[in-house]
Amino acid sequence: MTLDIQRPWARASNTASWRFCGFVTLANRSSTPDRLIAASSPIAKAVVVCGIKVVGSQIAMRTFQNGLAVPGDTTITLKPRGYHLYFVGPAPHPRQGDKVPVTLTFEKAGTREVLLEVEAPGPVGKETLHEGAAAA
């Protein structure tokens, strides 16, 4: 199984908020499907795999209890207003330039260690979560 993890990053908050999310691109270069089933970091009580769905002015976040499917021969990008890693109770609050260690656990590819590069706050964008991609 070949699973590449590209561009691990996070966005520093421009407020005193405790909210912190991480993003990566998961490229499954195999025809065998896989699933991101867990994530963890020493800076958080928990790291949850989530998705955001934007419908008009309404935003709903949902947790993927069974993980995030990564179909074979597919690339999935975790990004603002889409799939993301949601850090619960990060302390201390990461700042621009920090590197945050995260362990990603996949059903088939096993455990992978990444460092999220914390970037400056910025615009969110207009992308939305596609319902079908998380199923399977």
C-alpha cells in the first residue's frame, strides 16, 4: 500500500480562541482503499477527524466516528471548510512558525508521524464538504 501524506499544515488563530485545526493531503497511490481512523498529538486532549458542510449561511461540523475513507487511486485534501483534524483543548496555543507533531493512524497503512507547519491566519475560502467522499 502506498499512501503519501503531503503538505501538513495548520492555521494560527487570529483570536484568543482555543480552536485549532490541522490539514494534510492524503494521496492513496494504491488501488486498495484505506481509512484514516484516528489522530493524536501531545498538544491536545484529543484530535478528531471532522468535516464541515456549508449550506448557504449555515455551517455544520460532523465527526467521522468510523474514520475518513481514502478510496484507492484517490487524493483527498483536508482543508478549511472541508475535512480537517480538530484539536480538542490544545495547550499551549500554537503560533505561526511552530511545528505541531501529529500521529495519523490508518486502517491499512498503519501509523504515520507528521509535523504540521503553523501558518498565518487567512481567508477560509468557498470550498464545501462533499457528502459522498466520507462514505464507505
